[in-house]
Amino acid sequence: DRHRRKRRDGDREKRRRGNGRKKGASKEAGEGEEELQVRLEKRERGRRRKTKNDQETRGREREEQEQEVKIKRGKMAKTGKNIKNEKTRKTEEGEGEAEERIAKGKKKHERAKKDEEKEDDGGKRTVKDKTQDVKKKKHKKETSEVDNEDDEEEDNEEKEVRPESLSPEELEKLKEAVDERKKLIQSLRGKPWPMKKKLVTLRESQEFVEKYEGALGKGKGRKLYAYKVMMTKKWMKFQRDFENFKTACIPWEMKIKEIESHFGSSVASYFIFLRWMYGINMILFGLTFGLVMVPEALMGRPYGSIPRKTVPRAEEASAMDFAVLWDCGGYAQYSVLFYGYYNNQRAIGWLKFRMPLSYFLVGVGTVAYSYMVVIRTMARNANESGVGDDNSFNFSWKMFTSWDYLIGNPETADNKFASITTCFKEAILEEQESRKDDNIHLTRFLRVLANFLVLCCLAGSGYLIYFVVRRSQKFALDGLENHTWWERNEVNMVMSLLGMFCPMLFDVISTLENYHPRVALQWQLGRIFALFLGNLYTFIIALMDEINLKREEEKIIKFNITMWEASLYNGTVSENSTAPPITIQPADVPRGPCWETMVGQEFVRLIISDTMTTYITLLIGDFLRAVLVRFLNYCWCWDLEAGFPSYSEFDVSGNVLGLIFNQGMIWMGAFYAPCLPALNVLRLHVSMYLQCWAVMCCNVPQERVFKASGSNNFYMAMLLVILFLSTLPAIYTIVTIPPSFDCGPFSGKKRMFDVIHETLESDFPAWFSKVFSYASNPGLVLPFILLMVLAIYYLQSTSKSYKEANVELKKKLQAQNEENKKKNKRAALKAQMDLEEARKAASQDAGQQNNDAPLQDQESETVQF
């Protein structure tokens, strides 16, 4: 019995230990799972607040299911243990029925042990239940805390969203706080804070504004405020998007920025000017194409219906030859491209379109629009430039404020780096030029010599053009068919070659003067301007002589045509005949010379030859030169890149003046050749791409780079002058010279402007024509012009006085700044002297104390003795 009891006790202890280990492992596993679930729940809570409740309910259901499974497993284990205990009881009772009678005390002892075992099993069960309860309580606490947090957040949101609970004073404070946060957001970029602090402040301010603007917008009386806030946000977003859209729509912006970063602002100013000219010519092309060329082509009489719209019979065989078309003859001459094709019919088409009136008004409107745009651009540039550049702390500003921190593209960053480098070179050159001190007498002599040489070049070019034009008139009288291609195009080629080589000669002469690069550029522009202007007016004077010859020829042809018509009528039709009149084909009708078409053809030829010369010069002078220098430098006797010929530099002055005088020819000849604005648009479009490519591939940056701060207005001033000078010949021909009798929209009238009087008399009431006649009376026009001149003089004088006052104020501010610096320096020196005196006094006191210390020791020793 004893051995059996010991075995049973040992088995029970082993079972207890195994159950304990299993329970510990299950506890650890359960705790690990709960920790992981809590972590996941916390992460999901931070990421997505909206799905928080769903995930928590799912987690709770899973945990409850796991707990139920655990509880079932525990119950099954308990029931198994109870069954085993009952079996052992029965076997013990069966075996010890006889022993029960003998030893009742032993049975009592066994019962006591069984009771203890039951108590142990019940304790284990209670411990297990307690742990599960603790887990449930923990989970309930966590979930309750989360629910409480969510409830608190919802309550806070409800409190934030409910402005009804706030008093009017609190609402005003809240509005002020929102406005302050908005101001902080706007001025945050200029705060001297670290970037991390700026980002945190920006995020917090934006969240605050988003929360409380909506809160202020709810409730009675606040809907209007919410609507205003919403509309202001949308309007700001629209403005920002629209500005981005406008920036993206600017043509060739990135190309010009890249050129500016490598070649400086002076070269970039030329391409900006070219883009501006392209926009002006697009407007001019739209006016002439939409109001002159298209109505005549769609609603006017077709080709071959009248003599002015038909190629003569003698020219039909060669009308489509390339040489004839290149010289603007043949079918090109009798088309909508030139003045002579348009009919003098007062109203055309089913719209009753007034063709002569539209032709005249478009010609005047293009000139007026050009004046308006040029003057407006000059005024805007003057307002943007202000009084002048502030050179205080120039290099410090460039050093610390040049970089753009919004750049995210590596190529853009490289361009910006090159641009900053070029900007520093410009500033260093400006500083060097301002401190230069040379021999003034030698400089004056060289400048006088340079101007004398330039005057000789200008006089020679003018005489050469006049000689060539007179020679071409002789060739025209003899017949152009009997002369070579060079003799037929001698005028255009000579003018193009002078415009190509004379600026190079001026550039060589300008090295004698030793001007600042910006001043040298302006002198160069002025000289080339004088060259082109002299050449152009020499050409116009020669054209006026040719116009006079054409008019004399027109009189003879007009008399011959009348005689031909009379003889044809009298010879073919008898007095008593009833036969129909003889019809003559338009190609067989004799016609006049039409001097207007001749002028338009000359300007078109001049534009085409100038364009071809420019492109050929670009390809030969820049591209082939760069190729030779690049590939022959390795096998040549000297360094081709550093010496002769080297890479070419971009000629800013020559290209700018070429653009300006090309535009002057457009303004001068557009009245007689409506196709000129379209040709100029095509030329400028091709020039932008071709010259951008040539600059980046074939040219090198200038050795002396400089800022082009004042160049743009200088370009505009020259453009305004050439606009005025180019409109004078056109106005002279419109007002004084009578139009041709058989070509153009004004044929049959004494003067071209008579179309205005005709329109007023026929299309407007009588009183309006009287008012117009009174208003156009010279007695009213001259005083009005005098008043305008006086007003311009007054405004200019007041503007000059304002500028002088601004300069004086700036000088006073600089003087005050210098005085404040001196005061601060004196105060700093005084403080430094006081500090030094205090240090000296402190050192003297310390020395005296050190000297007094041994005396005191001696006195103390004597006292002791």
C-alpha cells in the first residue's frame, strides 16, 4: 500500500508539473499574441482613423473566439481528470472493501488527501479563470481607452464644429487667430527660422486654418462667411494655376533661360527681343490675313475675270518658272500677295464687305498698333528699372540670394549654376570698369579717330547704294531679260553685303575707343543704325525716282489704251450694226505699270535676299568655322581655338539691328505687299530655332560679359525711331502720290484717303460727315497737336523732377546710413576702451591684493611673536 501511494503521489506531481509548464507556455504565447495585436492595432489606428472601429471589432471577435476555444479545451481537460480520479476511486474501493472495515482511520486520511487534491484542482481552475479574467480586463481597458480617445476626439471635433456654444467675443478671437495664422503662412518664407521649424509651423497653421474656417462658417449668419472663404480659396487656386499655365505657354522660355545661363543676359536679351517681335508680327499677320487677303480670295472676283487679276498673254509661257516666281513675277505678281491684285469694287460678296475701306484701315491700324505696343513696352521697362540699380552690398546679395531652392531638375540646376557664375563675372567686370583710370587725352584722340573712320564708312556705303540703284534703273529701261542674275539683283545683294560686313568693320574700329562693354554696345548699335538707316533712305530715294518714271510711263500707256479702245470700237462696229460687241480676253488687254506692285516687289525681294544672306552667313561663318576649328586643331601648326580663327562670338549688335531694320522694311512695305507680315513671321520662327542652335553649338561666351539692364529700352528706342522713319515714306505716298488707274483697291481716285470721304458720304448720315469734316479742319487739329506737345513736355518735366527728388532722397538715405555706421563705430570703440580700462583696473586691484598678502602675513607673524 505504501508503495502504491508513493507511486500515485509521484504520478500526480508529474502531472501537475506538466500541466504547469503547458499553462506557462500557453500564457506566454497568449501574451505574445496580444502584444502583437496591440501593436498592429496602434499602427492601424495612426494610419487610418476611419477603419479603426471595424478593425477593433474584428480583433475583439477573434480574441473572444480564441478565449472560447481555450475555455473549451480547459473544460475538456478538467472532465478527463475527473473521470480518471473516479476510476481510481472505484478500483481503490473495490480493492480495499475489506481494509475499510479494518482501518477506518486510513480511509479518513485518504479522503482528506482526496479533498486536498480537489482543492488543488479547484485552485488551478480558479487561477486559470483569474488569468483569463485579467486578460479580458486588460483588453477591455485598452479597448475602453481607445473608445474613450475616439469619443474624446469626436467630442472635440463636435465642440470645434459647434460654434453655437461660443460667445461672440470668442468667435472674434477665433477669427483673429485664423487671420494671424494666414498671415504667418504668407510671411513664413521670410522668417529666419530653420527649415524644420518652418515646415512644422506651416503644417500646424494649415491644419488650424482648415479646422476653424469650417467651424466659423456653420450656423446662422455664418454661411456667407463660409461661402467667401470657399470662393477665396478657389480663386487663389485658380490664380496660381493660371499663372503656371501662362508660364508654360510662354514660347521658347527654357531655350532662352539656357542661353542666358551660358552666355549672359546680353545675349539672352536679343532672343527675348526676337520673341517679342514675333508676337507683334503675329498680330500684324492676323490683321492683314483676316481682313484683307481672305475676304478678297473668298468674296472677290476670281482669277482671270478682269485684267488686273490675269497674267498678260506675253508672260503666260514663263509665269510658272522658278526664276520668275523667285523675282516675285508671274502668278505671284497677280495674286493676293500684292497690291495690284485687289479690285476697286466698293462692296464685295454677299456680306457687302467694304474692301477698299478695309484695306486702308488695316494699313493705318497696323502702324497705330505698332506705335502703341512699342511705347507701352518702353514705359513698362522704365517702370520696372526704376531709378537705378542699388549697388550696396552687391556681392553679398548675389552670394546669399542667387540660388533657387525650388529647382529639382539636375539639368536646370546646372544651368542655374552657370547663370550664377556668369552673373558674378558681370558684377566683377562692372566693379573693375568703375575703378578704371586711364590716360584721358589718348582716349579722346582715339575716339575722335574712330568716329572719323565710321563717318567715312557711312558715306561710302550711301554713295555705293545710290550708284547701284541708278544703275539698276538703266538696266530696267534696257530690259531685265538682257542682263545677268547679278545685274537684276544687284541692289538687294549690295545692301545685304553692306549690312553683313560693315558691322564687322565697326567692331574692329570700336576697339580703339576702350568703352565699357555696355556703352560700346550702344555706340555700335548707333553706328549700325545710322548705316542701315542711310542705306534704307538711299534705297527709298532711288525708289521715288523709279516711281516718278513709272508715273510718266503710266500717262503714256493710259493715252495709248484710250486710243486702242477707240480704234477697236470704231473699226469693228458700224453705225447701224446690231451685232453684239466684241469680247476681249483679260490677258490680251493692255495695262499700266502699277507702281504700287513694283514697290511691294522690291521690298519682298529685299526681305528674301536679307534672310538668305543671314542664314548662309550663319552656316558658313559660324558652323563651318566651328567645325574646322574643332577637327583641325589637332593637326594644325598653332592652337586654332585660342588663336586665329577661334570660335566666333555672338554678335548682339549686328543681329539686333538686323531685326530692327527688317521690321522697318515690313512696316514700310506692308501697305503695298500684304504678304510681308506672313513672310516675317516665318523668318522669325526659323531664326529662333536656327540661331539658338548656332549659339549653343558654334559660339562661345564673350570674354567681357556684361549686364543688359538698359539694353532692352535702348532696343525699343531704336525700334521707335525706325518705326517713325519707316512710316514717313508710306504716309507721303498715300497722301501726295495719286494711285494707279488700273490696279489696286484705290484705282480711279485722286488720292488713296478719298475712300474715307466716300464712305462717310454714302454709309453715314449727313451730320456725321459734317462733324468729321469740322474735326479734321486744320484749325482744330493744329491747336490739339500743340496742346498734346505741351502736355508731353509738362509730364516729362515733372517726371524728371521726381527722378531728381528720388536721387536726392537716396543720397540722403545713404548719408544717414554712413552717419549711423560712424556712430555705431564710435560707440563700439568707446565700449572697447571702457572694457580695456575696466580690465586694467581689475588687473591692478589683483596685483595690489597679491602685494598686500605677504605684508599681512608678516604682520600676523610679528603679532604672534
